[in-house]
Amino acid sequence: SACLHLLYFLSLSVYTSTATAAEDCVLRNSFQPGFVAEGDFIIGGIFPLHYNQEMPDQNYTYTPPPVKCNGFDPRAFRWVQTMRLAVEEINESTELLPNHTLGYKIFDSCAYPLTGQRAALAVLNGLSEADSPMCSGSSPMLAVIGESGSAQSIVVSRLLRPFRIPMISYFSSCACFTDRRKYPTFFRVIPNDDYQVKAIAQLLLHFNWTWVGLIRGDHEYGRFAVQGLLRELQGSSVCVAYQEMIPLLYNTQRALEIMQVMRRSLAKVVVVFSAEGEMTPFLRDYMKQNITGIQWVASEAWVTASVFTGREFYPYLGGTIGFGIRKGHIAQLGDYLQTVSPQRYPDNVLVGELWEALYGCSPFPSSANRFPVCSGQEVLLKQHSAYMNTSSPRVAYNVYKAVYAVAHSLHNLLLCQSGNGPFENDSCAQSNNILPWQLQYYLQEVKFNMAGEEVNFDLKGDSVPYYDIINWQRGTTGSIEFVNVGLFDGTKPGGEELVIQEERIMWAGHQSEVPVSVCSPSCPPGSRKAVRRGEPVCCFDCVPCDSGKISNQTIDSVECIFCPEDFWSNQDRTSCIPKKVEFLAYDALGIPLTVISVVGASLTVGVFVVFFHHRRTAVVRVNNSELSFFILFALTLCFLCCLVFIGEPTVWSCMLRHTAFSITFSLCISCILGKTLVVLAAFTATRPGDNIMKWLGPKQQRAIIFSCTLVQVVICSAWLIDAPPYPSRNTKYERSKIILECSVGSSLAFWCVLGYIGLQACLCFVLAFLARKLPGNFNEAKYITFSMLIFSAVWLAFVPAYVSAPGNYAGAVESFAILASSFGLLFCLFAPKCYIILLKPEKNTKQHLMGKEKW
């Protein structure tokens, strides 16, 4: 076994901020004992009985004065008494370690790694090197209960590692201790911080706190916790507004800078990973700055700190929420705490400081003491909650479990039977010379129940991950009370670990509504988030969804989604509604076209009646009455076929509308072409004996009409067989609507139909133009020429208008072209005749029409 005096020199390389020789001198000169008790087996205890310290000036010219530990912590003193109570209970037990007793050596770490290092040396060797002048064997210390802060535990664990002395921490939750290569002798009865940061991340997400501040202490606990939380928040909607660090040696100026950042930030939720020691002066300065409106999220290191329960803290810390260690029950703790008094421990400096902290007086008169002398009548009461609060012990319960874990491990070790032991050659440990590493073996395997809770350690030395959710609320006396409002059970499946009773929570500022902490307000439905360039994803602008897209999430949609093909976004862009269906209906556009079509057909029928009634008159007979009747019949069909373009398109209406208008117009133009040929032939047959008219008799005229119309019928038949028109839903022109229209099926066939009608019209126009100067008062060629000119103009204008017409307007354009050209033919060809028949009957003679009238 190695000489433990070497520990002092080994410790110089343990902590990263290695103490100088002057610092070491300070530590040796300043160290004070805690509590010591003899026993068969000795365990150590290290507790942060003070939370602040003043480092003396070190100019290396004289021996520096001792380190002064400030800020006595009654809460930590309660932990010390809990350890003493547990040892006394075990010593009195007839079932656990019968015929053996436990002893202890308890020292103060001052919540600082360097003083914690010295406390560890004192636990191992004594108060000074003079206590153990010679190394005679291994240390009698079998295990250490400690430390509180992770930074101190790192130092202590590294000191104990070479000697394989196990330590059980009651409050060090840093995830770094899971590394068994670095900390092979470390155990703890508090959950690993990995679970705490997971719980805090779930809490932030649960309340939609997406913009938060992070403050940590300058130690491993704070560093590892923040790293773990940032890792846990990756890929989530939570962003960190700022990260600040409270110096290990508290600095007021630095603290004020942190508070200024908090004041300016939009983050109203602040997560703090720090020990009680750093938070105490920080929060006192925070209160002096009169900063309010901050929702604190506390780590387990200070969420149940009794030092903050005074009524003066509530306006600034009320509503704090955090995760606390699982509470337990220690039956005799309250009575045991009341046994502590200056009369019972007249030489114990720590008891004197307890009285100073609780009563503001000193039980031990001294010229150097700034407190008045106590009367001796002071009694420990429940209102001294920093010390006497035993209603829901948490850290104290961890201390209690740690001591019992050592006792149960020792008990199991002593029950070992030779030949069935776990060590070499199936041997057991010697009861009068138990080595620390042998006890560690049994610590790793220990399992026992305490008040219904199973206590054991996993392979990494961790315990069951379980937290209570604590909320700081105002009690009946105005002071802060720690109210349990939920739990986090790390053994449950994902998504079921966190249970929160929201209705029981009181938030910062004594509000019942959940505070809001966001960089940008949530985007309402109908909009999406647009991240600002160069800023975190939590800082964004809300952009309305484009037409045809929606966002129907409750808040903060990342993108807008397209509506299905037959749906469109509503005005708010929150839901898809069926698209408005449009077609050429009987509405503001369809009704006028219908009326005009019916009027045109009626006029045509009226002309037909007039012509039929006056069929024996010269005007009718001279102008080939049969062809005139054919033309009027075709024009009537032309007017009526416009009605097929109005109404919801169907398969039959689509096939009928194009073919009907093309065939009827072809019939009409064919009749006009026949009449033009007859007129031209009649007036060009000037020589006697010319028999040209015999080739243009009634039968030949009918044959011409039939043949010309038949060509169009053949084209339409081929069109209907190969690629007939069909109803279609046009969503391309105006995406917010469905336009029901007739697709032509074959564009080639459609333009062939129009082209053929155009060819007929051009031929009529040319022939009529040639016959325009033929003799006679009623030269019909002039009117045919003019009618074809109007017809051609209408249909030439139709082509670009039809191609560019949107949706259902295309059908209206085609209907208008049909009506315009039909009216042009009707008025040009038949208006002059009707004028003579009805208004100038005296001119309705053959002589007048032939221009042979005698004056």
C-alpha cells in the first residue's frame, strides 16, 4: 500500500487549475474540522458547508493568511446531520452490521475545488501531516460520501482513484462521471445529468419556449450540462438566445454584465445550471437590479435550495420551475436536528455559525465576532426552514441512501463465506483488514429497499433516473414553498417520461398563464415561417401562403402545401375549398347570346314566311326561290346551333356544337355559291345559242349544294371517328377555378373544318366580285360580295380572338362569330328583297328588276 502522504503532492496535478505553493499554504493554514466519530469501519463525508470564499492576496513575499470561507449554508449542515443520523441508526441496528460500528470523518469543502481537495486529504490523513507522521499501511478510510458539486467531486474522485477508495456522491450529476476509465470508483445516488437535460428539453418544448437564455457555473457540472442540453435541442424548435457563465470566484462586475444581457434579450425563460454557492450572490445582485419578468428554469443543484425561500425572494424568483431530486422520508430527522445546540457542541465552530445564520447572534463570545452574544434561550423552530425543513428531504435523503448503501455493502461483505467468495481463489475479504476495492465490488452489486424504493447502481455507478418537477409558490407566510407539480421518470418509454399538472403551476409574476418566450411570434394558420438570413431558425418572419396553398397547422407551419387539383385555398389560406366551376351558362353572358340567337332564328323564319307568301312575285322568282329557301333554312340552323354552346358541356354537346355549326355554315355557303354561279352564268350567256344555263339547272344546283356540303360532312365524320371533341376541365388558365369547356380533340380537324368554310367563302367572294357590275336594277352579286366580305372579316377576326380567349369565353367568342356572320348573311342577302316586297311593291316587277322599265 502506498503512503497517503504522497496524496498531497499527487493532488497538485489533479485539478486543472492547479494550486500554487502559496495556495497550498493557504489551504493548510485554514482548514477546519467538521465532525469525527470512531468506529470499526470509517467512512468520510465532504459537504459544502460554506458557499463562498475569499482568496487572500498572494504576492509570494510573505506567508499568506488563511482562505476565508463565507456564507454558511444551513441546508448543507442539515445534510451533515443526516449522515450522522444514518450512521447512528446503523450502529443501533441489530440486523444491519450487527456487532460492528461505523465511524465517520466529516469536513467542509467550501463549495470550491481547491478547498474540496484539501478536505479529501484531511479525510484520508487527518487535519495535518503531523497527525500521521509514518505510513504504516493503507488508509483506514473505506468509502467517502461526497461531494456536492461536480467540480469538487472530480477532484476528490481523482484523489481517491489511485487507492481504489469508492465514493458515493449525493449531489454530483455531471454526465462526465459515466466514463468508468476516468472515474472507476465513482458512484452516485442522484440521476445522471443526461436525464436532467432531456427532461429540461422536453419541458421547453412542452410549453413552446423557443427562445431561451442559458446561464451556467464555471465548472464541469455547468459545462457538461449545457453541452448536453444543446445536444438534446438540436433539430428541435428551441433556440438559445445567449449563453453566460457565472465566475467560480464570484465577480460582481461580471454578474452585472450578465444581467444586462438578460434585460435586453427577448428571451424571458432562463435555464440555469449552477450550484447554490454561485447563485446566492448572483441572485442577490439580481434583486438589487430590480429585474422582473424572468421565468427561471432551475437545475436540481439549486431548485430546492432553502436559502432562497425568504419572502424577499418571491417577487423575483416566484414561479421558478425545475427538476428536483426525488424526495423521501426520514422518520427521525426532525428530532435529530433539534439535538444540535451550542451547549452540546461548545467547541464546534460550525454550530456557532449555524446559530449566527439562524438567529443573527453568536453563542460563543469573541472579540473578533461581529454578532451580538446569544441569550442561550434560542430554540430551533420550523420557520428556520433552511435547516429545519424535513417535510420533503431530497438531497438529505440522497445522503441517507448513500450511507445505507455503504452499510449494506459492508454487511454483504461480512456475510461472505470462505470458499464462496468473489475474489481470487474464491476468497473473502478479511473482516479485520477490509480493503476499499473489496468494498467497491460489493457496492457495485448492492441492492436493497428503502421505504419502497429500490436502491442499486448500474455498471456506470448511476442510480434510477427519476425527478420531481418543483414549482416555487408563495406560502401562507409569504415565503417560498416548493410545490410538486409533476415528475420525470427516465425508465418510461419515449414520450411518456414527462408528466405535468399544469393547473397547479404558478408562473413568474404570480401569473396563472404560461409565459411566452419566443424570438418571433408564432405564425398563424395561413402563413409559413421564413427564416431570417444569418439568424437562428427561431427568428423568422411570417409570410402568407401563395394562392392555391394552405397551412392548416395550429402554429408555425414550415411550408405551405398545395391544395388537391380540384380544390383551392380559401381567402385566409387555412383550408382547401372546392374550386368554383365555370362554363358558358345561362347567366350575364349566356342569356344575351341565347336571346340574340332566338331573335336571329325568328327573323330568319319571318323572312322565310315573307318569301313563301310572296313566292310568285318577281323578286322571289328572279332570285331563285329554291336556293333562297335553302339559305334561309341553313341560316336558321346557324342561329340555333349557338344554343348548343351554352350550358354545361357534355360528350354529345361537345361533338354537336362544332359539327353542327360547320355543316350548317357549309350548307349555307354552298347555297350562296350555287346562287352566285347561277347569277354569273345568267348574265354572261350573251350569245344566242349559249346553253350554259342548261348545266346550272335545278338538279345541277342541288348537286353542287349536296357535293360541297358532303365534303364538310366527310371531314366532320372523320373528326368524330378519329378524335372527337370532348368535355374537359381547364385548370391552367385560372388555377382558382375549373373551367368546363369542350376540347376540340383534334386541332387539325377543327382548323380543316374552318378552313373549308373559309375556302367556300373565298370562292363565293371571288365569283360575286366578278359579277358585281352585271346589268340590272337588282344585281344580287353585289350583295353576295358584301355579305362574303362581312363573313370573311368576322371569321378572320375570330381566329386570334378564339386562340387568346380565356376558358369559357372561347365558346362565347365562337357563338358571337356564328351570330355575327349569320346576321351579316341574313341582312345582306335578304334585307333588300324584303324592303322591295314589303315597302316598295311597285318595284316588285320583272321589268324593274331587269332595268327595262319605261319612263
